[in-house]
Amino acid sequence: MSAVIFFVVLAIAIAALMLLITKVNMHPVITLLIVALFTGVGLGFSGLETMGLISEGFGGTLKGVGLPIMLGAVLAMGIQDTGAAKSIANFFIRLFKGKKLELAPSLTAFIVSIPVFGDITTVLTSNIASILSTRKGISMATMAAFTVLGLNLTHGVVPPTPGILAVTEVMGADLGLVIFYGIIISLVGFMGTWLLLRRWTEKEKILPNPNFVKGIKPAKADDTVEDLLIEGENLPGTFASMLPILIPVVLISLSSFINMYVPEGNAIREIFAFLGDKVVALSLAVAYTMFLGLKYKKSVIESNYNATHNDNGAEGELAVATELENQDMAKNSNIKDILLNSWIARGLEVALAAILITGMGGAFSQVIKSAPAVNEVTSLVDGIPIPGILIPFLLGVLMMTAVGSMTTAGMTAAALVYPMLPVLGLTPLAATLAIGSGTLALNHVNNSGFWVTSQFFNLSTKQTLKYITFPHAVAAVINILVIWVLSSVGII
Ligand SMILES: O=C(O)[C@H](O)[C@@H](O)[C@H](O)[C@H](O)CO
């Protein structure tokens, strides 16, 4: 089969994905399954062969990312219930002395979203952003632009978020190094965009969702930094709150560096190889968070109760909190059950879709990667007169534009890029980071997260396009420039 037919089949497949997901509103899991099947047949495999590839890709991907996705979701429940996200935000409020307050939810979102899925981080940080917006009169345009950027940068570029974790696996890049450089690059992308666009976002005054700010008053002239804090009392300390994220990040990255510099057979290397295994590192983080939950029993019981008994957003939460006090439910709830059962059950509910979408993304990738025409495509790419690093980036952009899920986009782009690596002259590390950055660029109306964002940050569609889509594109460009430099000088 010629490269031309390969591209035609692929273009039809991408168009079909786009149509079915966004127009027909079919669930991505089933869409990917159907499209993968037709793509396989279009690429010259028999139906049975294609099904074999689908199973292989599905299972192979979940072998690498299934447990981490589940553990990440359980971790998210812990971060939510213990109040860790609020405590991290308070740390930044104090750090910046009550100024530049959009950085508090933004950097919190950046950190929390390293292991936690982006949409969950949106829910966790939007009320912090709304409260600070009311207290200091900061427009929700500014709050949304940087909070959602912060969370999507690490959602897209820093594992162990499921999508980029799966891309890392497909590309065969070193996980610890993707985390390490992903954080650095994303931080530059974030700061660069913030410096460039901060003033511009301040021009339009947008108020927060009133449900999130009931009872919150604007700060008075003589209010101190302490008055700005989110629910000042009974939150874990900053370091204790960051540990659920630091544990996996440090252990996984450290094991990669030790692997590079310490000779084989050395006991330290063996120990860290184990501790830095993604499942071990995330399990340790979950175990730690459970101990934290034990210590902050009261807020855990209340938050878990709210999470399992209502779905009316902040308004409901307030009502339930009062009801909770009245019934003195806190005394009767069993903390052991919450930590060992409810957190897992809630985590699984959130993780299931991500697990299946990622697995199906892997199935689709497997079909494309296995097509014999891939070799011809690779040599064709060799002739394209643009720098190699732009190819994985642009494929990330293209796939995100088409399928509207950063996770699915990253995985499908990875399938296309992997066979091209030798001709592109890129390391798996550089290509992985470039794909992740590409998936940031066109976050628009076909992304479910786009609507979650507009709802939680109280933005109209036009405002979401202006303050989410555009800053994301700017950050993606900064990211790829940094990646380009680092890759040209041989650092990544
Ligand atoms: O599939 C995905 O990876 C997610 O759905 C993202 O695209 C989120 O929606 C985004 O993080 C929120 O803005």
C-alpha cells in the first residue's frame, strides 16, 4: 500500500473520529473501537487481524497505565478530602504576600494536576479561584486563563497524568526524565504566557459563579494576607499537602537519574528502581495520603459526605454541610471505611472512563503503527522541509483539533510519530514532550473539558475561546520553542 492511501485512510479515520465524537456525541471509547476496526481494514488487514491488533494495543497500553490511572484517581480523592489543594493555594497566597493572586490557584492547579486528571483539578481549583476573585476583585478572565493553563500544562506534558504517561510508554521514553523536563518546560510555558497575557486578561471584568462565593465578601483595605486565606483553620501544612504529589514525582525522577549515573548492580540503584516504579511510587503516595486523611478526619468525613451525597455543586455543598452539622453525622461516619473503601470506589468511578479511553487510544495506535505503509510514510516525512521537532508537535495539534481530548490526541499522535523517530532524528524524550505540548494548542469546543471550564469559571463560549483557547496556544508555542532549543543542544 502506498503512503498516499495510508494518508487517505488516516484522514478519513480522523474525520470519522471528529464527526462521531463531536457531532453524533458518541462516547470516545466506542468511537475509537469502531474507527480502529474500519481503519485496520482500510489499511489492508483482515477483520480478524484488526481485532487482534486492537486487543493487543488495548491490553498493552493498560499494562503500562491501568494501575497508575487508578492510583492517580484515588490520590485525587485524598487531595480533595484532606483540603491539600486549599493548603497549597494558601502557601502561594502567603508567598506572593496577597498580590498577583491568580498565581495561587494557577500554581496549585499546575502542581495538583501532575498526578490528577485535568478535569478533576478544574473542579478542585475553580472554587479557590472564585473566592479569591471576589475577595480581591480579580476578573475571572485572569483566574480562568492561568488556572486552566496551569492544570492543562501538567495534564498534557507531565506524567503520571494518564495521557502523557501512555504517550511516554508508546514512545519508549524514560518516565522520570519526561516528568523532570516536562515540569521545567511547562513552568517556562506558564510563566511566559502569564507575563505576556496577564494585563490583557485583566481588561474584561468577569464575575465568578455566584454559587461558589456565597457569603464571601470583598477584602477590606486593612485586611491582612492571613484574611485572604482559604478556610484558614484545620488544613494540613504546606509540605504535608504537597507530599501526595512530591512522593511520586521525586521517586520516579530520582530513579531515572540514579539509573543514568549509578552503575548497574549497585544496591542504591536496585532500591530506587523499585521505589521509582510508577505503581510503587503512586501506591506510596496513596498510603501517605490515607495517613494524612486519618489526621484530618473531620474534613475528610465532611468532604467525603458531600462528594457522595450531592451533585449540586457549591450550593449543594453548603446546604449539605449545614445539614451535616445538624445531624452530627461527622461523629457517626467511619473514617476507616472512607479511606479504605469510599476513596477507592470514588476514585474508580472517575478512573474508569480515563482507563478505557486510554486503552482504546492504545488500540487505535496499534492498528496504525502496524500498517506496513508506515515505513513509506516515514521516508516521506524525511523529505518535508521543516525541523523534525515540529512534526510531533503539529501532529499533537492536529489530533487535538480533531478529537477534542488531550488524552486521545496524544495517544493517536504518538502512534504516528513512533515509527518516524529515526528519520526525524529525535529522542523519544523530545518527541514525547513535543506531542504533549501540541495537545495543548487547540483546546476548543469539541473538548468536554472546554465546557467544564466555562461552567466552573463562569465564562461564556466566546470568553472561553478568548481566555482559555488563546492562552493555551501561546503556551504551546513557548513550550515547543523551549523543547526545540533543549533538543538542538542535545539536552533532551
Ligand atoms: O481527554 C482529556 O485529556 C481531557 O478531557 C482534557 O482534554 C480535559 O478536558 C482538559 O484537561 C480540561 O480543560
